[in-house]
Amino acid sequence: MFILQRRFSRPLQPLLFPFNLRSSISIRTIKSQTSYDPISTHHPLLTALPNSSSLAQIQRLHSKFIVSGLTHHPFVASKLIQALVSLSCQDYADFILSTTPHPTLFTYNILIRAHSISPTHVLNSSFLLFRRLLEDHSRVTPNQYTLAFVLNSCCYRQGMVADEELRSIAVFEADQIRGQGVRLGLDSNLFVCNVAIRVYGSWAMMEEAERVFKDCSSRDLFSWNSMIGGYVNVGDMKHAMMLFEEMPNRDVVSWSTVISGFVQEGSFMEAMELFHQMQRSGVTPNEVTFTCILTASANLVALDQGRWIHSYIKKAKIGVNERLLSSLIDMYAKCGEIVAALKTFNDGFLKMTVYPWNAMLNGFAIHGMAEDAIDLFEKMRSEGIAPNKVTFISLLSACSHGNFLDEANAYFESMSAVYWVHPEIEHYGCMVDLFGRAGLLNKAEKFISLMPMPPDFIIWSSLLNACRIHRDVARAERVGRIIKELNPEQAGCQVLLANIYSRSGKWAGARKVRNEVEVFRPRKIPGWSSIELGGIFHQFLVGDKSHPQTKEIYLFLDELSIKLKRAGYEPELEEVLVDVDEEDKETALGMHSEKLAIAFGLMNTAPGTVIRVVKNLRVCIDCHQATKLISKLYSRDIIVRDRVRFHYFKDGSCSCKDYW
Ligand code: ZN
Ligand code: ZN
């Protein structure tokens, strides 16, 4: 009667945590029994639970359970916890568990699982629950699901600060859980082993992962995929591919994992080849596969491939998430199609996260469109999208390309003051690049000396490059010495220094540096350039004579050099001859791989077609100069993406404004 009166006199308030009910619960707990009467699953309160879409609804039902004395029934508790977990209210669910006298194994499992996959999870919370379960051992015994769920919480996740301490805690806990697995006779259970493989793989412990993989009673797709994922994670594509070849069946995850591995290590051709094999095998790609292949297309400047993927996505009505949208924008921008990139950006419905904005900003930056980049950044700000570190790299580099000194300074200052983004070494690098490009070498050097972190090799190389452009030999010598101390085996910068010497006629200095380079010369990377025509990649090495059209290409190049000379081109001999890190020293002018690829493109495409070439090394000064003239002579837009940056040649000039 009292209960009824209470119910009608004062409506139940939604309680975030009904801690005020603790006392009544503890009294009931004492009275509780170890066995409960079965409760009908059709109980009206229970049937209402799964349909509760808000915390307030669940709180109201919870209060009714308390009032009706059902709250300690293990089945009711498990249902309540299940409903709370579905709303990500783990703390509330923890509270229910702590007040349930005899939770079932199912209840434990639900909550351990919820903690292990929660984005805000603390590594320990699943483990603590697991320990509580073990202490309750007289009644409940963990099963394979319990072990798998609690093991899962030891996995490395994106966004975690993966320091040594966290790693050792995670691995220690994983070992403990596996120890329990041995005790329970579940150590070679497939479900448990699969998660263990994933955990060790995520912490780059491939030997341990391999041991679990071998000891497992059986293997399924998940086991193979987890092993491959582990090898991809540590960058060991050799072992990843060995397992991939060996596995009995492959699904979209297997294919996407190896493709993403090749993309991560910059082997875009291999990624593309695997993608074609995947299509032939009949496995349907998903958005992860497309994101990887679009990245590969962007880096190979393979517009046909990229366009094909875009139309496939549209036709197959594949859901475009923000990552995929960003990859599409990035692909168009890097293939020189900034208008198509902007159209894709504007057509994209999802622009709630920073990724598509960053992709578009970077597109404007590489096309040297500083004003558009600044406008976009302001629009992004007005729409309330918080910029991140990548946003500022693009924005500052756009300002650098457009020589927008004041704007860049203001944005750099505002980073930490307004946006709480702490400038990192990449941002300082952008500023050094900006000052260098503007010829403010003193300012650049002073800026470096005031950096809060020690300037690295890239920062000094950037200044050295500025010295080369602005022919500041004295400063170049000083910077060259610093770089040599920082990284004595780095031949690239010493070559740059030799170039600076030879450009100013200091032959003795050039020779001295060159001789030193010979001593430390690292493993030489063969230079290659590639061009895509109708979905086929044609790759050219330095002085290549293996292409079926070799004869025609060389004849074309002979003609081209005559035309270039008439147009006033003078080969940059002295620099090419010492540019040893980039291409073979013995290579004669005109045989550099990008020239072969450009000639092949000019010969095999209709007038007006844009030529897109990708090179694995830095474009040399001579090829850069020649390409500028070729773009004018043949009225062709030529895009060359080299190791360092993107060059868009049009009407005799380049988007990099001769600074790279
Ligand atoms: Zn060259
Ligand atoms: Zn350029």
C-alpha cells in the first residue's frame, strides 16, 4: 500500500545513478537467495526494455524493477545491463552489476565485452571485471567468450599513446588471461586464439602471435587475416604476402589488408596489381579497399583508375563515408583535376569531420591556390569544424606557395592561441620553407634557432635548398656542416651542397664534397617514372631501352631536343652531372626516366590531353627546366609528381614556382 501511495503521490524522477537506493538494496541483498524463481520473458517490464531508446526510459523501468522487488533477479539484471550497454552507459551498467548478488556468466560477458570495445575504455576496466568473475568462481566459470572479450581489451587501438609502459601492461594482462585459458583448458580454443593473435599483432609482437597461430586447434579466415594484419602493422610485407599466398580462402578483409600494407609502404604499383587480381578473383571490394586504391591512384597520378573507382562507387551505391570522400577529393587534386576535386567536395553530403576539408585544403595547396585555401579555411571555421594539425600543414604550405607571408605568420601564431593545436616540427618546416621561398634566409635561420624542439634534418635541408635557390654559398657551407654532423650518411644534402658550389664556380669545393659523398654513398635507388595510358602503367628506368616503342621514343627525344634548343633551352649540365643521388651519374642528358615517360605520353595521346607522370625520386633541375618548355612548345599541361612534391607545368611555368 505504501508503495502504491508513493507511486501516485510523487512521480518517479529519472535518476542518473540511483545511489540513493543503495541502502535499500543492501538490505535486500542480505535477504537474497542463491536460486531464483524463473521469471517469464514475457513480463511486461522486461518486454519494454529492449525498446527503450533513451537512458531516461531505462531509468524509469529500473525504478519500477526496484519497486516490484525484481531488481536482484539475475535475469532482470542481465537484461537491464544489456539495455544500458546498448546505449554505451557502461558506468550505470557497472553499478547494476555491483548491486546484483549473483550475476550470471552472460551478464559478466556482456559487460566485459562492452568495456573492451568502448572508445573511452580504460585498459583495466574489463580486466577488473574479469578478476571479479574469477573471485566468484564457485558459481560461474569463464568460458571462451569471456576470455576472448577480456583479451580484446589488451589490443592496441588507434589514438592510444602507445608508450612502452602501456604496451608492457597490455601484454602482461594478455599473458595472464592466456594463463587462465590454460587452466580452463581453453588455451587452444579458436575464438580465444584469434583474439590473442590480434592482440600480439597490434603490439608488433609477431613471434608471440606466430606461436599462438601455430598452437591453435584450428584456423579460420579471422586467424589468417589477423596474422596478416599483424605483419602489415609491423611493415613486414614479405611475411604478410607469404601468409596471404598460403591461406586457403581469402575474403575482402584479407585483400584489403595486404593492399593497405603496400599503400602504407608506398608500393603503389603492387597495391594496384593486387587490386586487379582481387577483381579477377570475384571478391567485391568495400570502402576500405576503395580508400586504399584511391590513395594509390593519387600517388601514381592514375586519373583513369581513380575515375573508374568513383563511377563504380556511384553505380554500386556504396556508402561514401568521410574517409572515402577525402580519398576521392585527394585523388582528383593530385591527378591535377582541382575542379573535379572541388565538385566532389561540394557534392559530398558529409562534411562534419575535418578530413574532407583537409583533403580540399591540401588540394589547393599543391595547386598553389593560396587564396582559395584561405577562403576554404575561413568557411571551415564559420561552419564550426575544428582544424587539426594536418589542416595547418596544408594552410601554411598554401600560404608558402602563394607567398602570403603575413597570413602565414598570423595563422601560425593563432594555432595554439586560438585553436589549441600545438605547432609541431612539420609546421615549423612550413614556415622555414615559406621564409626560404621568399628569400628571407636570415629570418629563416633565426626562426630555426628559436624553435622549441631541436631542428631535424628536414628543416636544415629546407634551408639548404633555399640557399641553393638564392645562391647563398656562405650560409650553405655552414648549414651543410650542421647537416653532416646530424646525419653523416645522408648523401642527398651533400650533393645539394656540391651543386651550390659548382653553380657558383667553386669547383674545388664541389669536388671535395663529391669525394666525401662517394665514401658514404648509400644504396642507390634506381630512378623510374611511370605513366598510365588506358589503365596500363608504362614504367621507364633511367636510359631505358626495354619498351616496345623505344626506337620511336628516342627519335622523338632527338627531335624534341632540337626544338627545345631553338626555344632557348640550355641544359643544366653542371648540376646534372653531380646529381648522383637522384639518377645514375653516367646517364646522358635526355635519358632521365621522366623525359622518356613524357615523350611516350606526348606520342601516344591526342593533342591537348594532360600528361601525368609519377617519379620515385626528386625531379632534377634540368628535367624541370625542359618540362616547363615542353608544356609551352606542345601546348600541353604536364603533371609530374616526384618524391618531394607535385609539379603542374603549364604554358612554360610550374606550379612550384621553381622552388622544390
Ligand atoms: Zn632529370
Ligand atoms: Zn615544379
